[in-house]
Amino acid sequence: MNAWPLAALLGTVLCACGSTPSSTESHAVGQQLNDAPERYIVAAVDNDSFMAGGHAGSTPRGYDGLTVYGPTSQALDLMHAVESDYGLREITAWPIAPLHMHCAVLEIPETANRESVLAALSHDTRIRLVEPLQTFITHSEVGRFLPRPSTI
């Protein structure tokens, strides 16, 4: 019996498990942002992409002809240049395809004043949107974070 097919299947499964994002990582990022929200800003740059295949199903290959959802290399380069120029560090990022934007939560240097960084970025022509990171508590979280009123 040839063991190669079994070994290939096992290797594929292990690779898939290794590349699956961990929910622990997202909780750690969320906690980091909640601990010191004044150290973070949200910024966005243009993320225009050209889809050669047109709309879904408009090519013989159907959905295979569409580009991958995500930031373009130009958007990534632009965001990295902004980070470098202002001493910022990306915490997390995501594309907003319908708005043709690539957004990121950026940590500002400890020695920098957030309002000054926001003002400078708002005048930077590479930046499409910049604002302070806003935090909030949902109604379902109130009981976990605030003391519940006592009932007598």
C-alpha cells in the first residue's frame, strides 16, 4: 500500500490547522485597545483595485476570475509609508471594499500627543480618513463591567 496519499492528506490538514486564525489573538488585541484607547487612532488610505473579471459569474470561470478580497499592494505600501513617517505601529487592519479603503488601527508613539498626530494626519494627502479610536460598551456587556443594582 502506498502511504503517500495518506501523508499528503495529513500534511494538508496540519497546514490548514496551523493557518487558522486564533480567537485568542483577537481577544488579546481587543483587551490591548481597551486598556489604553488614548494611544490608538484609526486611519484609512485608498484601496482601489482593478477587477479584470468584472462581476461574479461574468466570466467562464465564474467566481474564480475575481480578485481576492483584501488590500492592494499599493494600499499596503501607502499605509506602511505613513506608519514609518509618523512612527506609528499597526495593531490590526482590514479592507472596506465598497468604500475602496484600507483601514488600520495604529498605535501612536508614547512620546507623541494623539491630537497632534491626528492633526498632522488630517492634512496628509495620503490619508483618506483619520480619527481617534472610540471605545464603547454594549448593552449586553454592562452587567459584566458595571455593578448591578442591588435588589432589596
